[in-house]
Amino acid sequence: MLTKGYAAWFLGAIFGVVGIVYLLLNTGTSGFDPAGATMLIILGIAMTFAFLIILRGSREL
């Protein structure tokens, strides 16, 4: 079982990995568009940061 700190990193890593996979597989008919991958990666970073701040504030980390 993951501790809460590791759960926060795991949550962010999921979005980061999905963003990287999306970036690598992004070969549509309209050309290369990295905006979706960038937003997924930034979302993962933001969720990790927010989750860690909330856990630190509640003294559960």
C-alpha cells in the first residue's frame, strides 16, 4: 500500500506518462500539435504540487 506522499507522486506520474505517450503518438492528419501533451504534463505537475501542499497542511505527510 502506498503512503500518502507516494500516492501524490503516483497521481502526478500517471498524467505525466499519459502526456508523454500522447506526445509520442501524436501524428494526426493536421500535423504535429504538442499542446494537448503539454497540458497533460502540466496538469500532472499541478496535481502533484496541490496534493502535497494539502497533505502537508493537514499534517498527514
